Amino acid sequence: MSIKFLYVLVALVLVCGLTTAVVVPQVNVPSPSSGPLVSSGVKESPLLSHPVMRSSFAPVVHSPAESSIVGGAGPIGVTSGEVKAERSVSSTPEGIPLNPEGGDGYRFTGDYSDGTIYIEHSGTYYLTDNFLQGRVYIESNDVILDGNKKIFNSEGLSHAAIYGGLKNNITIKNFHEITSRIAIELAGDSCTITGNTIHGSGKAIWISTISKDLTITNNRIYDNDVGIYCYTLTNTGNGVIYNNYLANDINVQFYAGDPSVFTWNRPGGPVEEINIMGGPNIAGNYWSNSAGSGWSDSRQDSHGYSTTETYSDGTGVTDNYPLVNIADPTLTSVTPSSGVNTAAASVTLTGTDLHAGATVNLTMSGQTNITGTNVQKGTEFTTITCSLPITGAQAGAWDVYVKNPTGQETSLANGFTVQNPKPTITGLSPNNEVANTHTANYPVTVTGTNFVSGCTATLNGVARAVTYVSSTQVTVTFLKGDDDAAGSYPVVVTNPSPSAGASASFNYVVGNPAPTITGITPASGVNTGTVATTITGTNFVAGTNTVKLTRSGQADITAANVNRVSSTKITCNLPLSGKTAGTWNVVLTSGGKTGTKTNGFTVQNPKPTITSLSPNNEVANTHTANFPVTVTGTNFVSGCTATLKGQNRAVTFVSSTKVTVTFLKGDDDTAGSYPVVITNPSPSAGASASFNYVVGNPAPTITSITPATGVNTGTIATTITGTNFRAGASVQLTKSGQTAITGTSVSFKSATRITCKLPLKGKSSGKWNVVVSNKGGKKATKANGFTITSPVPTITAVSPKTGSIYKNTQVTITGTNFRAGVSVKMMKGSTTLTGTVTSITSNKIICTLPTKGAGSGIWSLKVTNSDTTTVTKTNTFAVR
């Protein structure tokens, strides 16, 4: 039985009534290198023969992204008629394997040589191994069958390898290879065929009675009699066929139906993703013949499809954006072209046809490849960027390989150089030695970073032998004589080529003999500030010189502003504030060598000062026993001593500003001034200046003041009697809230009598304290000892002299000594009424008397000042 006969037989079973098959030949557009391509009819090509292997299926979770070419394991483009090898699957889908014994949702019949798996329930299934002889029969809607990049061979069967019949929402995807008389047969709606490779079959895809929403995309369909066979199509709705590689004897054949019901390119136009031919945009399909020659390879542009022509096979198949073959990439440069093997290198690769998703590798004979990371698209198709993880890589020239996601690759011989790092030197040992220390060749340990085996070294520009120890240490052999003369000699280490360069030089220092100290001027200083000193000696060398004072149990005192004046003189400042008094060693370091003068400098306690004594200026014989005196001042040091009149007195140290001195009974027996002196413990800058403890006479007392009152209109002469008055005494009157009144013309008559004048004019009336102050601060106060009075007011006239009982009456009162705050009252018998004062001067009052409703008759008027002085004018006002 021929293959054609079998196809016709299957078609008769599927449809009611016999119709005539229409074979649509493929129209091939000539390529530049060949003549017109002639389409052929259906061929009876022999099918491939494969050994039988076990297979099984398992459910898998479907992801729409799995149908995309970009970033997945989908089919890869074909160039020059050659089918490219596919990428490997990154991981196995999760699910429950389906075994030949059967299980939930499916059953298995037959044996491995001729078996059928019946999928009876909706779900997702995937092929877990190559299925080299058998069939899958889908008996349920809503099924996803994932080939998982496996081989499915149904050679020799007279029916479809994968049959979905009229079931809806069926997805067939990701088969690495399907070979059969009919590879996939579907007749339901909302079906998808994606990511499959089908070749060597009679009919690759058989579709019929599709009601709507068919999708065929991302498939490689080549070397088949017919690529897509359309049988009795009705109501195909939104079917789309795009991004497929078609290279068959007949790419599309219609038995019945209109091919224009399909969209033969991506819905909505191209999208920026890698297409099946490796181009940057997914659009239509790649149309070829069975030899693999593209219909228009010469028309490739930057989009990866032809924009100058539309593919049409003459039967209604029209592809507005047919895909074209993508050229192999070229690589012309890598920038930068080198990198140090201590860190990753970021590079830009320049060439042609370089695509996003490309892989970058560095290769060198005998070395493990270095794979670039974070490969990114740069300028479209001409540059890509990536990071080369070259840390620890072998130094030298490496070849650069670039492979596009479609499999095309290119290389640039010796395109990138891995360099050894530039070493650094951090130390030499020994170093800073005295000239002529060594009498033969001697090793010097060089420490640093990035040393590489095979590195070389120079001393002062002359090569020296090197022994490599590690990346942080080498040993350099110095020669006898390298330390003959004092000086600084550069040491340089260079790693083997290719290298990022030689190290910066590090000086090998040959020093002079150690310094000596013969003197320091001044040789002492007070511990309250900084002392400028000059040190004399020998072997002071230019460069860094340091000076410090040291003392057992104490922190070092480091000098500031050290200045080498000559080889025999250095000046510096010693910060002595707060340092312990006593002798200190002087230590000078010059040229890395140290000289010491033991006990060469003395730190002194400061000379104290006294600012006050408390108590002081007391009356003689105040104290009847020993008594404490608080001495305040500055620079007191614990252990200080005190004298009063040259005699020692006990001291209690409180702080640097306060001590307590115990005075003895009798120290205040006699009035006078007695010097107090404080001396800090040795070594000290000296004793304080003396401060007088003053013993005074008794305070004065006041027994009387005559006269004891006075009017505040002038000055009054007074006599004050009491005790202990002294010549030069002063007199004051004081009152809370008032300025003191100072007596004038104070005259000392005797220890019991003083005379003075008191200026009382304008002063506040009332009781005032009398204060007598002797020179020396003693004073006496007689509380409320003097009274200031104001003059009594007088009334000379009232106008008008009568008022009405029907309304209040405004009157003007004239007189003398009226004051602010005055009040006016009208009186008759036991009745007193208060007027309202509206204006006042010292001799006139204007007020309103409350005559309205007052009793008629003769009334007296009374004026009272705020100091209570008052005057009454009797029977002076009539109310009618």
C-alpha cells in the first residue's frame, strides 16, 4: 500500500463525503546563487528507521514563555540548507512520570515495539525519554503534550504519531524530532503546535475542521513530503502561522479551504525577539525548498526579515514579513584588548551580526575556557558587552570566540591578552640599617601584593637575584657593598610578561649612626603649657626627626614642631600641660636611629596664685578655737604647703583652684594684715605671692538719729549716735524699692557720734533704714530709723460753692501740696460721699462731687494725699 493511498484513506474516514484533494505547490523565489527553484509534488520518500526504545510521559506545568525562541530551548534556525543542532534542555519539567503500565489520566496498550498511549484526561504531560516506536492518542480536551526535546518515531505506522482528533485546546510542543507518515494531526479548535522539529515524514502537520484560534509557531519543518497539510478547513477564525522554518517538497498543501483564513505572520506585526533564523525580530516564516535554500537570502536586512518583498505561493498563502537567513557573525576587535588577572574585565566586542544572547569565551591551549558573563547587546548587531572573569587566569594571549544564540560563531585569534598584575611593595626587611652593616651578600625580604613566580627585581636600577616565596613575599639577594653609603635606594619588582607594569619603587634606606644628645635648653618647664626647647648633640640627619619625653609609669610626651636646624641642633615644642612633675628622659629619633638623655628634662609644678581668702576682714577675736580658711586661686597641686605670717599652717587639698588652711586660735587676736603664702611640692616653679588675711575692728552700732523725721522738700541736718564709728564712715538711708539716699557732709566727731546732711527733696515718704558704714566694710543698720514725710495739703478756695441735689456737681479746689493719688470727700454729720477726681496739679484739683440725691445743707470737704496727709475745709459747700 502506497503512502498516498494511506493518506487518502485516512481523509475519507475523517470527513463525510469524498472531495477532490487540491495540491498547492510551493513557489520558490530564486536566490542570487541559483536559478529558479521548481516545486515538486508529493513524494514517496523512504522514512527513517530507528531502533525501538522505551518511553514515558509525565504531566508538566505549561508556561507561555516556553513557546518563545528567546531565552528558551526552542528550535534554532537553519542556514545554507543545514539543520543546526538544538540547545539542550536546561531542566526536566516537574510532574508524575507516565509509565507503560498506565496510571491516572492515561493508559498504555501494546508493547514497546508498537504501543499506544491514550491520554484520557486533561492535563500537562511530557516525554521523559525518546519514544522510538509508538503513538499518542489524545482523547480529552485541554491537554498539553510537551516533547521535552525527545525523539518521537512512529515510522511504519499508517496513522498519525500524535493524534488529537476533534479535541479542543490541545498543545503539542518541544519535540526534538518527529518522524511518521503523519507527524501531528489535529482537528479541534484553540490548538497550538510550537517548538517542534518534524522531518522525514509524509505529512508533517495535518489540520482539518479547525473551527478557530489555531497557532503554529516556532517549528522546524523540513525534508517532508508536505509541511502543513490543510484538509477541509472551515471557520478557522483567528488562526496564525508564523516563525516557522519550512523546507519541504511542498510547504503548504490545501485539500479544501481558503489559505487566506490564516494569518501567515505574527499578529500585530514584528516583535523584537530572536526569530527561528536568528534574526532580532519575530515576524513571518522562513520559506525554503527541501534543499534548504531560502527564498530570498540576499534580501536580509537589520530586522532579520525581508521588507522589500512579500512571499506568496500563488494559492492565497501571503507572508508580509518572510524571514531570511542570518549571516555568520564576525569579530574585529575587543576593547580593551587586555586585562589584569586579579579582577573581571568589562569589554566591548565589535564586529558584525553580533546578537543579544550570544555567548563569549576566551580559549588558550592547555587552559580551561573562560566564559563571559552579563553579555549585553550594544550598538545593534555591531557591538556586544560582557564581563570576562579572568581572576587567576593564565597570563598571555587568548583567542576570543563569540557564538550567537542561533549557533553561528566567529573568533578572533589572540584577541584578548590576560596580564599579570602590577606588583606592589609594602615593606623591606631589613631596612633602615647603619651603613656598612653587612660584610657579605645578604637576603632582603620584600613584602607586598601581586608577586608572580618568575618576577625580577632591581636595586637602584641594577638587577638582583630573586627567590619567589608567595604572592605577598619574595627574597632578593643584595650584594656586599649595597649598604656602603647612607642614602635611599629604590627597589622595584616586575612580574613576568605580559604584565600591567613594574611596581612603584620602595626605598631601601641606609642610615647614619645613632644620634647623641649633649644638652637641652631649657632643661625644665612648668606643666601648665608648652615649652620651646633646643636640643644639641650629634648625628641629627635630614628627614623625619622625632623627640619625646619618657618616664616610667607615664605616657610619653611627644614633641611638636620638630625642626632640624643642623646635624647638631634640633628645636621643638614640648606639650607639658597636665604632665607629672619630675625628671624625664629625652629621646630623639633621627634617620630611624634613637639617642636618649636620661633624666635630661624636669617637668615642674606651677607657681600657685591666691585670689581670695574666706573668711577674711573679720573682727578681732572672732574665733575662740582653731578655724578653717578657704584659699581660692590657681595652680594648686596636691601636697602643697601654706604659711601665715611665715608660720606653717596645715593644708587640705580640695582642687587645683581651692585648698583649706587651718588657722590657729589667736591668729585673729589683733587687728592687722597678715600674709598667706602657698607653695606647691617640688619640683616647683616657686611659691605664690602673699595674700593678706585682714583682722578688723568691731562693727559700728546706731543708738539714735536726731531729728528722726524730715519733710521731703529739702535737706535736713542730723546727728547719729552709737559706737565704733571710724573716720571716713559713710551714711545712707535705704528703703525697699527706692534708690538709697546718701548723706553728705559726713563728719566724724568721735567713735560715738557722726553728723551729716540728708537730701530729702522729692524722696518717697515713709520709714527708711539708717546705715552707717566704716571703712573696711563694717557697717551698722537701724531699721526704720528715719521717717520722711510730705507737706500737709491746704485748701484755699472751692468753686462753685454750691451744688444741685438733682445732678452731680463739678468743682475746682485750689490750694497747695496736692499729690497724685489724691482723694476728695464731702462730709455732713455721719455721711461721707467720695468725689471723682479728673485732674490734679500741686495746687488745683478738678473733681465731680456726688450731689445728686445728697441731702441739702452745708457740707465739709476733705482732701487726702496718697501719703495720708490730709486737710478738711469745714462748712464750705452747700447742696440745694
